[in-house]
Amino acid sequence: MKEKVKVGIIICDRYHKCAGGKCLRALRNREGAFSLYKDREVELVGYTTCDGCPGGNVEYAPAEMKKNGAEVIHLATGLVVGYPPCPRISSFKKFIKEKFGLETVVGTHPIPQNYYDTHSKLATWNSEVWQETIKDVICDEEMRKAYD
Ligand code: SF4
């Protein structure tokens, strides 16, 4: 097995009461965006919210996660499935790279099928940019249903 990777998760504050069940399950099973670490041990070294629009905690939380050894920050799947999706994802990614030198992955657990169905009807992700953004969490239907 390759070297362990340490990750931090930042969730959308609209889900601030979330206990992290889907993210932690996906992490454990290496599903969704965590399939990037299929052959690696993963340690979660931080978990917090963006603190609400416009995401002020993104200015600070990655520093604390980095002190704990984080190499990658995951922006949770809630940022892409909420209504509307977070409009600041690309800004967060650029900022986290520039300020902290950390890579960012968009997504944690697979997109649940019910969100997939609604956003398909809304054509939310009908662009190359969005398809690239959700590529690690779109998964197949069976997997999406498993996270409904
Ligand atoms: S939409 Fe974006 S900035 Fe607003 S609460 Fe959610 S993650 Fe934070």
C-alpha cells in the first residue's frame, strides 16, 4: 500500500447540522471522490463548515487542517448538490492553492440519486465546466442510489 494521505473536509454551511454520515461512509469505502485513494490509507484530519455565504471559514480552516498534516482539502458534495450549488467553488480552489499550497478536490460522497434527478431536470450541470467539477462524485446510478 502506498503512503497514507491526510485530508480535510469543508462542508457547505447550509448542511451545518450534518453529522457527516455519507462523507465518512464514502471515506471508509473509498467511494465517490475518495475512490482517488483506492490503494491508500486515508486519515481525516479536519472537518468543518464554510461558516455560511460567502464562505469566510475557507480563509482560515485550511491552515488548521494543514497544521494537522492535511495535503488535500475536499469540498463536500453538498457544495454541488445544494439548490443552488455553491457559486464560489472555483474561487475556493484557487485561494486554497495560492494561500496554503494545498490541493482541492470537489466532492466527498457520491451524488445521491434524488439530487442527480432534480439537477438533471434543472440542467444545472449541463456545461463542460460543471461536468469537470462533478467528475469525481457523479458515479454510476447504482452507487448514486446507494447514497440516497
Ligand atoms: S453556498 Fe458556498 S459559500 Fe454559501 S454556505 Fe454553501 S459552501 Fe458556503
